[in-house]
Amino acid sequence: MSKKSVTAVVLCLALAATAALAASEHPGKESIEKSGYKGPETCEECHPGTAKAFLDTVHWKHASKVTNVDNINPKLEYGMKNRIYVMCNGNDIVNNLKEIPKSPVTGKSKFSGCNTCHPGNHLSDVGSTGPAAAAAVDCLVCHSTEYDFRQRKAFKNEKGEVVMGQDRSTKAALAIGKPTVKNCMVCHEAAGGGVIVKRGFSFTKDTDAHAAKGMVCVDCHKTKNHKMPTGHDPNNWANDGVFLSCADTSCHGVKPHKDADLNRHSAKIACQTCHIPRTGGAFAKDFTVWEQTPDKFYEPTTLKKEANETTPAYAWYNGTVKNTPHFIGPKGSRKDGKSKITPFKIFQGRAYYNKQTGELLSMDFAQPMSNGDTRAGVLSAAKTLGLKNPEKIAKEAVPGWQTIYFGSNHLVTKTKALYCANCHAPNGVLNFKDLGYSDKEIVKLTSPELYMEKVAKKQKEEW
Amino acid sequence: MKKAVSVMVLVAVAALSILCFGSMASAGEEIKMVGVITKIEIAGPDAKTATATLKDNKTEQPVVITVNDDLTLDKFKDHRIVEGDEIRCKYEVIDGKNVSKLFRKTAGC
């Protein structure tokens, strides 16, 4: 190769590298550098109408119409804005971000509330609309990798209103792009009262096959106009009307395995059953007894495990949900033609029930967080919701348990996936009796007869 | 006299053994604690290590933790974890340093 040719190749490579670098960088840097960052109006220069459209998403509304859950009104919207259940027991309405009463021990207060993670400024809060709401959207908390979280703190303005601060610095705005895992985990990591409490997973290369491949949350939860596709978790009701599945053609398709026998399983077995054999997080919580923490405030008593430290329960699931005061979980059966055997993270929580109606009551956390008085929290929530005789309700409220089946859709593994004998054996993880199989069928389903020849052959090949 | 010397030697050997085995056990042992951060020391945005001093909730003694994992370092850098936060921590004593194996805020929403 001549000197000239080598120079040309080097030049081409340099050009390609520069182009690739430029392509990965978000456009508009010069404009932001010149004019500074002014919030959504800066983003709107290139993305007109986006802030207004964002106000119609679950991330802003914390609620949506829900059509697959029993005992709710399909015309109303439900979500963490207003739901009453035992993972959180409060919600954005009754446990609105505020300065809680001073601790009787220390005389100190703090800001707390379910809507702390809402991407507004609290003056424009969950579900707000109009130009002020659009101007209050915190685009950078999801899109910047240089966000300074010292800015995202609640404070009181000159009118005494509680405001959630935002980092609207030029530095943060110059680091915008597709949300990283970190951006999502800012809120989703510590939901439910602490890290890995609510959903029991961490999205790291050590705990999830997708993360190990360098994928980020939005590679699967791929949005269109900020509408976020989700799976069908029985306890994740609010949705943007778009859903995702492992079997999507852009992901694994309906025949993901080379082995036809394994592909045949996918008609009745959810992918997660074999590929998410473990779960984690909180497995029990008590909202009727709060524990004092070293700062002398109180938190609900919570029992929890790390990611991958607990095992799921398995049930038939057809995408519809049984919802009663004491149970939220999957509906389905072996024979409905729609259900698949699916793994769930089991969580049980104790909270107060209305003695007269048997309904689960919600709680404002301000009072119990300050002094441990849980009934005061029930009273405050009952007043906020306009219940009749709130004092009587709070006084007579009866503690009780609710069991929740959470979807188990992360902690994906390829190497530690269940194999034949993990299910088809007398000590297998699936309880075929509970899943509706007859004794005769169970004898067949738990015998090595099913896989002996095939696995023996494979074993021979491998060794 | 001979007997007394023998007893003393035996006691000394026993004590030395306990000390040796004791320190061997603690070297690889994972220690759990919950405490409030009183100080974070990190050298700039490219730092690959940092130290955080926690005031142990049980003993009220300061414990200096060395943090090397990227996830926690990133939380120090963008101030998702700051002084005053309460931390649940697991660490191992390696070469005289308390090296973090788990470093998480206790709080959530």
C-alpha cells in the first residue's frame, strides 16, 4: 500500500469517527451555550408541543383509565395519584408533598410526600394542565447525565408554598440525551420506601442479562411521544395504553429458542417463568406500627431482601386482575385459552381497614412520620378524601393484611434460567396441583421420562 | 517451677492462636452497619475511589468507608447521596481499609 493510500484510509477513519461522535451528541448545543437553558421553552425550540403532550402521560398524571382490574370504575383514572393499597398505603392526594409536623424529640421537620418524584415543581403538580404546567416540566431530570441533585430539593417559597427545586443549569442542559439507567433509577430505584423495596430488582450487569449487554431501560420501554410501554403487572395499573412483550418482533419473537420443545413451552409458560427464577425486595410491611429511625422520625416496619434473594410464586395469568381489599393479583386458568403460567413477587402488607365497610383505608404519612401516630395519619387521609365521620373511622379502624402479586419482569437471566428438572420433578418449583393439573397428569409432568433421552444426548455432546 | 512455666507457655500459645484465628476471621468477614454520612471525600469527576465517614447508629463512632463501585461513586458525584443521608452499608476489612460491598440510602418514597 502506498503512502498516499495509507493517508487516505487514515483520513477516512478520522472523518467517520468524527461523524459518529457528532451523531451521538445531542444537537442544539451551540444554541443552549449561547442562550442558556430556560426550561422546557428551550427544548421546545426543536421539539415543539412536546411539553404540552407530556402532560397527558402517566409520568405526569400518575394515573390513567384502567380496564383490566376488578371492582374499579373503568371511566375513572387510577394510579399512584389515588390508589389505596398496602405497598404504599398513602398516595399523591392524601400524602401530598409537605413539611411534616416537627418531631417531638428533636423539634425538627422535613419535607415528605408520595409525589416527591413527580417531574414538575409541585406548584404544577400531578395531573396539572395548562401553560404553567408545561413550563414546569423537569425535562433534564430524565434526560441529563449531569443533573445536580442538590437542586432537586423541596423548599418553601416566599408565599409559603412547597416547591420542588430543579436543576436548570446550562451545564445540565448540555448533557442531554436518551435517558440512561441512572435517569430512570433516580425515582424507580427507591420507590416504596427504599432501594429495591417495591419491585425487588436492580438493573445492573450482575443482576440482569439485558443490563449485562449494555442495554438501558428505554431500549425495551421504548417511548413514542413520551408514552411509556409497560408489561402487564397486576399491581401496575396506570398505563399509557402501549404495552411491550418479550415476544415483540423487534426483541425475541414468538420462537426465541433454537429448540422446538422450548418454543412449544412459550404457548403456556411466560418467558419470565424460566428466565426470571428469583425475585427480591420487600416481602412484608406494617403500616400500623412505625419504627423510630436514628433521626427520631418514624418509618413503616419493613421486611426486605436483596435482589435475587427470594423466590416467586407461580400462577396462571391472563392479564386481568382480581382486586379486593385483601388481595390484588392475577386472574386466569389453565383452560381459558389466554393464560400463561407466570412468576410473581409476593408482598403482604398490614394497614387499617374501615370497620363499617371493610374497605382498605389510606394514610397521610405526615403524622406517623413525625410521632408514630398511625391513626392520626388515617384521620388526616379520611378528612382529605371527604369520608363521613373521619374521627370515628380512624378510631375504629381495624388492622388487617392485604396480599399483592407484583409482576416479576426484571432480573432476567440466560445462564441461570430454569431447566427441565427445575419444574418436571417432584421437587420442582411449580406446584402442578395448585395450577389445576390432575394427579395422573402430575405423575407424567414430574417424571424424567419427559426429557431423559434428549438431555442425556445433550449432556454427552457437552462433555 | 517447671509446671508453672509450662502452663504459662500453653496460655501464651492459646492466646496467640485465638488472636491469629480471630484476625483471620475478621479479614474476610462482611460487616453490616447503618449510619449517617458526616463527610464525603472524592477527588473530582473522574475519581475511581472515595471515602465516606459514617456515624454508626449503634456505637455512635465514626467509621471511614472506602467506596470503589461506579454506581455509588456516580451518586456522590451528582449528589444523589450527600452528607446527612442515612446509609445501609456492608463492608470488608481489606489491607486495613473498610471497603464497601453495599452502600445504599435507607430512605425512599
